[in-house]
Amino acid sequence: MRKFRTSFLFLIPLFTFSYIGCSNNKTATRSESNLPARTEVIEIIQKVNGNWQASHPNHENSFWHRAAYHTGNMAAYEVTKIENYKAYSEAWAEHNLWMGAQSNDTSKWKYSYGESDEYVLFGDFQTCFQVYIDLYNLNPDEKKIARAKQVMEYQMSTPNNDYWWWADGLYMAMPVMTKLYKLTDNELYLDKLYEYFSFARDLMYDSESKLFYRDAKYIYPKHKTDNGLKDFWARGNGWVFAAMPKTLENLPETNAHRAEYIKIYQDMAIAIADSQQEDGSWTRSMLDPQHAPGPETSGTAFFTYGFLWGINNGILDKATYLPVVEKSWKYLSETALQPDGKIGYVQPIGEKAIPGQVVDVNSTADFGVGAFLLAASELVKYLDKQQ
């Protein structure tokens, strides 16, 4: 486990210098010899996505884990322009009528946990809107975003602010708000984004550790690891760390709260890097590797994406975080990735690190593949910038 909290203090001037737009300063770079060539990463994307789509030809509903895969699929389309990728997400969207949960009776709409059609306001049924908006931007047609606007406008009309009560929800819904803002110029999306985020921050963010608890059930000391430590779930923090880039990329530079989002993102980066394991992965319980030992791919992939986006956009210091990415990509491409393109070591659907749960080479899932594709696609963008 690398100790970033100590060493990072000596990098503050460089870190600040990078943030104000000089991240490509040659004096701040190091050898990129540990990263693959662009063509190799594209080949990996094709192997992974080809394997997934070939083995999942039939489309299912629009719930979060399928939608999370499609966010990665659309990122893969962006860097490869392989039309089959876009067609695959379009077919899934058509299968779901460009909707999340499909109830039309607003009096029954809910946002606690639920998987039925009444849970229209539950963020896990709103992730799909990110994909629909991306497809709209490629080929505008109002039907693709009509439901997204209907649902989010209704949600914003309510007085409630507690829609994002679990860490995963930040990935599921924050980017929807900024994507819709970019389409509509409706400032209410940005106001409500901050209102909902503030509730989530105050509920789940630990200002000492700079990480997010998964939800209120896991706040220390009410909940502890088996060794009595704070329990920060890797995938939960992966959702948040990936949500920040996907939100910031469509958030205006002039937004009054942009600096706060960036500060939390930067602080999380320090804590996440500090808890990386020697093999480049992260364990399920980030600060207690012995609680549920072994690598976990979905959290590792989301972290890798988050670091790369920050480097690519001058918000995270390249000299500090590129070594983290080199190690995590080595894990993702050499341990998680199997010869046939399957992605292993993905913790099954859940909400915490579970001692004794088997997570091995055969453990895979749609959201884990999506996270891998996000990381690989952002790596392609990084490599493009080096040419």
C-alpha cells in the first residue's frame, strides 16, 4: 500500500501548477514505457467488448448494472467508432422504449430501493438516461430524451433533496443532470445537482479519510471491518470517483460549485492512490485488505478511469498519478483480462465487502465490463495526447 499522504505534500506546487493548465509540462512527466501502445489498447477493447456482446445477444431491462455496461460501451464507441457498438446500445434503448422504470402514474413514483416499474425516481433506473443522451447527441431524435427530461423535471419539481442516499447513486444520476443541462441550458439542473449532492456528501463523505461510505448503514463506528477499521467499499468509491469526471465534463467552468466538486475529487484521488495494493488493484474494503482479501476489478477499473480522466483534463497531476495508472492497468490487462476477453475478479452485485465471499477469475458481470471499457477508452485518449 503506497503512502501518498506523506509524499504528496512535496508535490503540492507541481500539483497546483498542473491544475491551472500546464499538465503537459515536459519537466513534470516521466517515462511512459510501462503503458501499452494505442493499437494494443484498441485490440483489448475489441476483445473484451466482442466477447461480451457475442455472449449476450439478447437485451434485458434498463436497470443500473446493464446501463453501467452501456456507459462503457458508448465510451468504447467514442474511441473506436465501431458501429456495432452504437447499434448494440441503440437496440437496448429501443427494447426499453428509451425509458428507465416504466410507470406513467406519477402518484406512485418512488425513490427508495426497488426494481419494479414504480421506482422511476430511483437513481438505479436513471443511469440509462446517460446512454440515451449520448445516442441522442450522435443522431438527435426527441424520443430518445423525452422520458429523461420528463422524469428529471418532475423530480426537480418536488421539495425533496434526499434522492441520492447511497454512494452508487452519484454515478447513476449526477452525469444525467449535467448532460441534460448541456442540452437544455436549464440552470435548475445544476442547482438541483448541487442540492442532491450536498445531501449525499453530508450523509456519506468522511472528511478525515476523504472517502465515501456506501450508505448510512456503514458509517463508522456503527459499522466496522472485522479488524475494527472504517469500512470503505471499493466499488462504492469507484462509482463516486467515476461520477466526478462524467459530471465535470459537462459542468460549466463558471459554475459556483465546480471548485468544491474538484476538491473532493482531488482529495479522493490521494486517498485512493494511498490504498492501492502492490499488484495494482484495490481490495474490496479499501483500508482493511484483510477484511475481504484479494483483488477486485470493478472498483479498480473505475479508479483507473477516474485517474486517467483527471490526468487528461489537467485536474490530477500526471507525475503523481501516472505511476498509479501504470500499476492498475497492468492488473486490469494481465490479471483481470482473460485470454478469451472475459473480465474476471468482479465482485458480484452487492453493497459491501463480504468476508469469505469468493471473487475469482470466473467472477464477471456487465457493470465490471463497463468499468473496464471506461478505463481502457480513457487510456486511449491519454495515449492520443502523447502523440
